[in-house]
Amino acid sequence: MEKIPKKYLAIIPAYNEQDAIKQVVKDVQALPVNIDVVVIDDGSADNTSGAASAAGACVVRLPVNLGIGGAVQTGFKYAVKHRYDVAVQVDGDGQHIAAEILKLLEALTRHGTDVVIGSRFLGSEGFKSSRARQVGINLFRFFNSLAIGQKITDNTSGFRAYNRAALEFLSENYPCDYPEPESVILLKRNGFSLAEVPVTMREREHGASSISAFNGAYYMIKVFLAIFVDLFKEKTAA
Amino acid sequence: MQIRIQILAMAIGVVLLMSIFQLIRKNRLMEQYSLLWIGSALLIVVLSAWRGLLEKMSRLIGIYYPPSALFAIGIFCGMIIALHFTVVISNLTKEKNTLVQELALLKSEVAELKKRMDSGS
């Protein structure tokens, strides 16, 4: 008997990305797997929704800006609602390379883990990050590894694939801003398994990062506080 | 000398109580959020009217000038109320986020259905 093919979804959160979003959507659609695309427009002021919709993506437009976590969580809810087996989170700014999605999907099957994170730091190629951010990234690597007993090299990567169980959990439990490092701990502490695969990333072409230099310190403090508090929280029943 | 500050404190407490009552009566303050306010205002009124209790209390915590104890208690009440409000705001934010997400998902679903209906008929 033939196996029923899995339903794949690409979740693309986008905030003021009208110039980049079209290409991102097209690249994902051109992949040799059957993958639907949903763009979560996080209350953009520009024509992100229109551009995404013109490119053929399904668009969910948030009436107010919720921040990256709130946008991505909307994608998780969409995935659960429409019963997708696997969802891949891809940034709307063109930073993630669509072809690398296949690596995430393949790793999810091969490792059998609930989550696969695309890491910039396992491979040697591609854009890494600015020096200031490397400091923060190293701190996350150290503390998160300590907290969960598993080395995750790229805690801030928003290039991830999730299976159904992880999606159901995250659709109810996801930090609203700066969610990536915290969600690594949240997932692991609630019994989900994680794996990393090396991926190449590009430097962004349009738009601005969700983390400006000015917000860098606030970002670190907020995330560390959240992680610290998470360690003392009761396990959330998924 | 100290009678003046006593009267002032009592007046503030009574005005506060009256304002709270008025706000609840006009439906501008929900009862569940007014409890801490009423408690604080009552505490201030009672302590400023009942000299002996205030003096006993301030001696107990080591404050030699009883009216300062009254201020300290007032500030403490304010802090509790502010903390309570932050909890309330956090809940509201969480609920707001969920609503925004559900609304956006529903809107996209409606748009999808409309499109299908238009192309179907």
C-alpha cells in the first residue's frame, strides 16, 4: 500500500516585506515537494499582503502588529487547524534559502525528532552574523545548552521544521516577542526532541531585522529573564 | 500640630472612598478591580481616624513619627495596586493576542470560502 503523502506547510511571517516577500513565496512554491505557503502579515504598513497574495500564497493578515512570536504562532494555529503534518518556518525577508527547506524536511524524517533547527554555525558557508550578535548568540548557546543538556548551536535561528505534535504544543505556548531561544527550552522541557542541521543563510536584502542594535540589550535581558523563569515553571500540559 | 495632618489624611481617604463609590455607581469601574482600592482607602481612613492604632502600629515597625507610617502604608497599598494592574494588563494582552490571531485566521478563511463560492457558481 502506498503511503499517504505528508501535508507540508511553509509558514512565512512578514512585517513590511513587500519587496522581498514575492521572491520568497515563489522560491518555496518551486520546491520539488508538495508544500503550501501561508504568509502571516504582521500588521504591515506596506503592501506585504498584496504582494504575497499576488505570488499565490495564502495570506493571513493580523489587524494589529503582534511581533514575530505572535505572527509565527498564528502560523502554527493555521497549520493545526488545516491538519498539516509538518510545518516549516521561513523568514519573509529572503534570509533563508528555500532549497534548504528540503534539508529540514529530510532531517525531520531521518532523525525522527519533533523539531529540526536550521543552523548557520554547523556548516562553514554563508552569512553568519555581525560581531556584536555573535556575542549574544554564544551566550545563548552556552546557557541554553546548560539548561537543556543538549548543544544547540543556533538558538536564534528562525528557520525550523516542526511535526504535528510540536505544532499543537506551540500553537498554545509560544512567546510573543523574541521567541526563538526561549522556545528551544520550552520545547525540550516539555519532552519534545530537537535536532539541528547545517544550513546556509543569506544576508538580508530588504527591510530591517526585527532586532535593531538599539534593542539588542533589551532583547538579551528579556530572553534571559524568560529562560530563567521558564526553568522554574511547571511543565505545561500540551 | 499633628491634628492638622490627621484631618488631611482622613479627608484624602474619605474623598478617595467617595470617588471609588461614584465610579462604580456609574459603571466606570468594575467591582473586581475596585476591591484593592476600597481596601486601601478604608485602611487610610481607619488609621488616620484611630490615632491609637496608628501609634501602636508605627511603634511596632519602628517608625517614630506616626504620620510617616501612614504614608508608608499608603505607598505600599499603591504598589500592590500597581502590581495587580500589571497582572491584569498581562492577561488582557494575552487575550488580545489570541483574539487578533483568531480574527485573522477567520478572515482568511472567509476570504478563501468567498473565492471558492465565486469560482464555483
